[in-house]
Amino acid sequence: MSEMPVEPRILVGDIETTGLDERRHSILKIGLTWMTGGVGQFSIQCRMWEGAEWDARAAEVHGISFKEANDPALPTEHDAVSNAFDWIGQEKFIFAGLNPHMDRRFLNYARIRPGFQRGVLPDIGHRMIDLHSLAVPFALASGAAVPPRGFNTDEIYSLLGMPPEPRLMTRSLGP
């Protein structure tokens, strides 16, 4: 039986997209930070892939305009995902986030869009941690109040002793 690592590699991710379907919508932002087992943060904004659908409801959440999402000065989704996986490395990890299932689907699906060779980037495995589900019992055990609306990302990161979520500087491209 192999020895278990002392500290598991837990990677927290937050992905912003043009909608909810990984087959039709594109990644616009990737934010990653190591909770344990790694050091550092990674963040990148990219343009949507040509032909991706745009859902205005998603834009209400992330605040990126259609014009900004198509800025040719931004890296492609392909380059952003490649850079993210280069930063992560090849060692296995547990993926965590506020919406880890959706974020995992988008990252894994982006790896197989045209332009990627199959098997070049590792698959994000099925073991995931929903940070909100982790934060609630942690707060209750420590005597902290749980807001009726639930925790937001900054509150969860603070409660769990993690560094603040990476913030991307977005450029205003005008109306």
C-alpha cells in the first residue's frame, strides 16, 4: 500500500463563462488558488471562442461585456486553458470551488475542443469539494453565524483561512 501524502493537493477554482452549457458556451476567466498542497494563485481572462453562444444572464453575473469577451488582444480560450494546466502541473489534486461541478465540466470540455490533442492536458477528476458545503459546518463548529443567504466567496475564503480570491483587472473597452 502506498503512503498517503501528508497534505492533499486541493485546488480551488472559479470560472466565468458565457453561459451554463460547456458545449455551447465559452470560458472567459479562470481563477485558481491552492488551498493546500501547493503555493500561489493563477488568473487569466480570455476571449470567447468563435461560434460560442452568449447568454446575457451570464453577463449579469460576471459583468463582462460582449465586446470585451471578443477582444482580439485577449488570449484564446485554448491558450488560457493550456496556461492554467501548465500552472497546475501533472500531479493529481482535488478540485474545489463554489460551483466545482460546472467549473470542472467547462475546464475538461475545453481540453477537447478543436485545437487540443486528446490526452495532452490532464483530466480534472471526480473528487471535488463544494466550499459552501464545507464552510457551513466549519462556521457552526467554530460558533460563527451562517448568513441566511449563504456565504459569498470572500467570506468562505476568510472563514477557511485561505488567501483572497484572485481578482482580474478587466479593461473597459467603452460602450
